[in-house]
Amino acid sequence: MKAVCFVKSVPDTETRVRLTGNRLDKSEIKYILNPYCEFAVEEAVRKKEAGIVDEVLVISMGPSRAQEAIRSALAIGADRGVHIEDDNLDGSDAIVTARVLVEAFKKEGGLDNYQILLFGLRAIDGDTWSVPSMIAELLGIPAVTNIVKLDINGNKAIAIRMVEGGEEVFEVELPCVFAARKGLNEPRYPSLPSIMKAKKKPITRYTISDLGIPSDAVGKVGSFTEVLEYTLPPQRQAGKKVEGEPEQVVEELIKFLREVANII
Amino acid sequence: MIGGVVMVLVVAEAREGALRKPAKEALSEGRRMADKLGAKAVAVIIGEGVKTLLKEISGYGMDKIYVADSAFLKYYHPMAYARIISEVVAKESPKVVLMGGTQTGRDLMPRVAIRVGGGYAPDCTGYEINGDSIIAVRPAISGKVIVKVGFKKYPAFMVLRPNVFGVNEDIISVSSEVVEISFEPTEVERKQIVKEFSIKTAGRPELTEAEIVVSGGRGLKDAANFAMLEELADLLGAAVGASRAAVDAGWRPQSDQVGQTGKTVSPKLYMAIGISGAIQHLAGMSSSKYIVAINKDPDAPIFNVADFGIVGDLFKIVPVLIERLKKEKARS
């Protein structure tokens, strides 16, 4: 059995967003492998170490920096990468992204070759949480998103999905999409030898014409949504700050809760 | 659109026989949006025994309600739910499809959007109507930027952030047309089932839906000290949250984490207790209406966003606050 992980390069969690006019200023952003994708890759590699999976493929779409995200995944222990890079892809929305990723996946043999499709639940930049479900729908297969546990048993899987106030235990037949969240595992810190080894692992590159996708089906032109404008959220102002005897500061807090927040 | 009438379709969601709060918000906003567009509001509800909810759904002013009631649909089923909603969309050609931003909403709507070919905007905190166009307003990059999203393909699929759109408490009297959808699972759908649903809330409101959240961080020093925050939360009818530090230390479950790798909350009041306010934590709670912080470090970044801050020892302040709230409660 083989596993594929779809990963994304995203701004570091420490990033402070700046704008140039109403567009994002990307000049000083440092990029990392999306933290949620780390859980996905770690899970696939653990399944390989457990002898359940014999190959872990990593697919990423994005500009040249996506290569670094793929290398990070290879350092965790994935075997090889696929990088879809094409200037026409700039500005693609979630639906276009899902379609392009599916074409690359099919080029690699698709569901005939890969039965476990792993994603991070969300990419911390776009935050749409949508590509895993969209790809499952395009492929006509089930998906269990937001999982904290994944057990593979033959062609079946038990996956625990965290929902508000509880957990759903899903039983599914493979092939299936799984989207990982924090709690699924504790991703390893790749060792220096693993990082060195990752540099030698193969990465296949595709442009959209390699995948048979016309340029007007992707990017801003092919997308179903368009970003009209970026703005910064209203800056919160520091309010009142008090210090003193507990009884006295609590009294002031009670006054705030009653008169301003209006909750007691 | 049927006979030139514009439509807003709301996907309602129930659990354990009751409408979920984000579903009530979506139904309420669906009616308000329909009024702004001069449109009809149509709802769809899927589940087992959900026919009992028809009267309540109608009370949100729904002109028509589609209902798929089947034992197979008792729990969320991505493929089956997506197929049912897609059929309703094909029949009604709505301008907009709304759903509350639960885990189910965030999983289901992308499937339907790509299936029927409409633009998708999740986590909406607002929208604008510009002539014939809908523009969704949503945070991205963990709330560090606000994005206006235009739709080039309709229906516009919008998933609403919980706790942002108000629930209409007044019952709107309309006679809703009810359409029953007959449902049989396909062979592929039978290959995915929920075997079990376990509830793990301890009777407190869900973090993402709560009006008040009481969160603790590294400053709590120990798992046992969260008992104090739980007592405070119960006095306020609040949910208990935690910073990443408290979760990584094993003091609280993953499901309690607020922040970039946890949940995003927008309560009316967020109390950050013993939380310094790292940028990743702020990403998950800075859209709260009011923020109260208690921290012994006067330079903690949390004070930069707090509407009311107390510099001091939480172990001295929180017990006094609890006693004071008990008195307040006894009085009312």
C-alpha cells in the first residue's frame, strides 16, 4: 500500500502581515512547511515504519519555495516529491488548487497506486480548510477530516474525527482522504543526516501543460472566487490596566464586566 | 432561481435532535440576506428524526424546507450529505448557499461547492451586496489580515464564523412548504460510516460557540489548578480554553487549545488568565468582543490587546473573583 501527502509552503507562524496598498507585501515573509502538513507527513512516515505503507509521496503546488516545503517533508521521511510550478497558477483559489493537485496525482497513477491520501486539516495562510474535501469529492472517495487517530487494517481504516464537544469514530474503506490536526502525532525534528539525505531524494517537476491543463483553467482567470482586497484587521487598543490588592482590583473588574462588557 | 425569484439556501445542522447554534445563526442570517436581496429563503435539514425540527426551522422565516430524514443519515456522512444538498441546489439554483462554520460545515460545503461548481468562501465574518454581486468578508492568515472575496461563479457558498451573526429570537410566522427527499445510500456511501459518537464536553458550552471563554496558560503552573478556572467558568456559564503551552504540558486536552494550531474563538468575553499572549495565541482570540487579562508580568503582550487588564498574582486574584461572583449570583 502507498500513501501520498499533499503539502503547502506557508508564512511562518511568527509572521507579521504587512500590506502594500490593498495587496499583501510578501517581501519579508519567511516560509515554512505548513504545521498541519507536518502531522500528515509524520503519520504517513509512521505508517511506513510500521510496515503498513511502502512508499510515501509528497505533492505540493506553488512557486519555487514549495521545493523547501517538499524537502522538509522528505527530511521527516517521505520518499520522493512532486512539485507543480507554473507562473499561470498565481492567484488560484481552492477549487483550482484541488483540480490541479488531482491532475498531478493522476499523473502519478492516482488511486490505482495510492490508497491513503493525507493532508493537513488547514493551511495557516488561506485558512479555507477546503482542499482535502474537494479532492475527495473530485476522486469520488470518502474523507475524514480533523483526525486525531488513524488505524489502518487491511483495506479498512478507523479514524477518529474531533468535532465540537466530542469525537466521531469513522470506519471507512480505502482509498480515503484523511486530514490531520494537532494531536494525531508529535512530528519529529529531522536529524541532520535525514536532512542531508532528503537533499538527494528525487523531486519530479510538472508545469500545467505537463498535466494537460489549459492556462485559462487556472490562476485568477480560472478561479471561481477572487480576492478583491486585503485590509488589516482593526488594531485592538490596550484598555485599562490595574494593579493593587486582590479585593480592590476584582471590584474594578466586576464593574467592567457589569458596565462595559454587560455580562453580569 | 425559479421563475425569476432569487433564492438563499441555508443548510441547517442538528445534533442529538436539536438545531445547533451556528445553524440558528445561519438560518437567521439567511432570512436577513434574503430580505436584502428580495429573495426567498429555503432551508435543507438532514439527519435522523429531524422532521421534528420543521416547525422551529420554519420560525426563522423559511419559505420552503427540504428534509432528508433517514437512519443512515443519523451522523454526518460527507458523501451522502453532499449529494443530497447538491440535488437541492440543482433544483433551486440558489444565488447563495449558507451554512454555520462547524467542523461539519467546513467539511461539507467545499464538497458541495466543487461538485456543483460555485465559488467558496469559508469563515465569513460579514458580507456586502453590490448590485447583483455578493462579496464575502473573511479573515485569513489566522486573522492577521481581512480579505474581501468576490464570486465569479454562483451559487456563492459561504460558511459563517460562529458567534458573529446574531440569532433572531423572534419567531417569524410563515407557512413553509415542506419537501421530503427520499434517500437511499449508494454502494460507495455505504463504505463510510460513523460507528460511534462520543460526547466529551462535561456540560460546558462548546469553545467555538460560547459567549464567554475562560482560558488558562503557563501561569496556571499545573493541571490541578485548572479546577479554579473551571469553577470560574461555571459561574459565568463559560467554556474553558487553554494556551498551547498548557496543552503541550498535558494539563488540558487538545480540544481546548485556542490559537493558530487550535481553535479560533469569537466570544463576547475572553478571559486570558496566566497567558502571556504570543502572536499565535492572539491569532485565535483577537476577534473577541472584550478581552480581560490577568497576568503577573506587566509587560506581557496580552495587555496590548486587553480591554481590561489586571497585573498581579492569579492565584490571589481568581479565588477572590470566584467568591465575589458567587455573592453576585446569590443576590440575583
